[in-house]
Amino acid sequence: MKHILTLKEHAYENILNRLESGKLKPGMRLSDDALAKELGVSRSPVREALLQLSGEGLIEQRPRQGAFVHVPDRKELSELFEARLALEGAAAGWAAKRRSDHDLKKLVQLTERLEAVASSCREAEESICDPGLTNEFLSVDYQAHILIVKMADNRKIAQMIRICRILSRSFSLAAMEHEVKVIVHSVEQHRAFTDAIGDQDAQQATEAMASHITYSSECVIDAYDRAGPDGFKVAE
């Protein structure tokens, strides 16, 4: 039987999706009144959803100020990537063992789309990738990672990865410029773990994903060090 979402669950999923997509940016103030109107619900389920998101570390509740999208500091960013390294590396290994032909076909298609983006970035002969291509890269990259988590078929791990990815991804979306060489190398890593999953080589899939997460971590931490915390924070 299909689960029917409660009003609180509906509000929670909607806000979570906005965090995932980058529509709600680090440091942004959240109005429960505005969210309630947009969702067509009362303020109560929105407040309950924000309370749950606060418990998960995605939202900050500040006394007499309200709710704000959480801004990770450097240490927390490092910890998030350490968690992703362990969780997503394991998920890639399980995906190699448990993947269906249907899901593998979708993963290969996503990897081919990433390779097309990388090719377009190289052809522009610029050091920084075009914003439109960068957005496409980030979108397809995210879809590929979420598909691998689905292929791993472990709901608890999927839940934890989702929270970690939202925090690290929303932070990097806020201010990072994406160099062509970074996108090209990242896409090469996607091909490596895609091929390993296709070959049902769990160890190679785990290692390839670990290399990819480590590289992503280095890029984000480097961007943080260059920009500083305020460079990744929208005006309140």
C-alpha cells in the first residue's frame, strides 16, 4: 500500500528538496509563514518539519531570530566528506553486487551525459566552465550519485548519505566556480566507478568512489580556504 504523506512529512520533503536543489542557500532565513502559504498548509506542520531538519543539522533555530539554513564551518565540511567517503564508498561496492541491468543502463547514460558536458567545457578553451554547463554537470552528477545509492538498496545508508550530501552540496553550490580541469577529472572518476559497477567489481567500485569523494573534498576545502566562510554565505 502506498504511504500517504502527513502534512508534516509533506512540508519536510518539500523543504528538503529545496535544500537539495540549492534553492535554499546557506545562511538564508526561512519564514514559516511564507513556507506555509507556498505549501498550502498551516504553520504548525512547517514548524514541525523545521524542527526535524534542525535536529538533522540542516537548519539552525536562533532565539528571537527564527530559522536559518545551516552554514557548515571548515571542520564540519571536512567531517561531512569523511562521512561521505565511508558511506558512498560502501554504497558503490554494494551497488556493484546488487545492481540491475536497468539501473546500470541509466547510470551509463548519466556518465555519458557528464562526458558530453566535459567535452563541451574543453572545447570552450576557458579555464572556468560556462555556468550553464556547470549547472548541468552538478545536476547530472547528483543524479548519478543518488542512483548509485538506490542501487545499493539500503534505506538507512541512503538517508544518512542524503543529509551529508545536502550539507556539502548546498555549500559548494553557493560560491564555487568550477574549473574545467576539475570537471574533466571528476567525470573521468565517474567513468571509473561506473565501469567497475558494470563489471560487478565491488572492490574497484569502492576504491573508485573513494577517490572521487576525496577529490571533491579537496576541491571544496580549497575553495573554502580561498573564499573564507563569508564567501559561501548568502545575506541574511
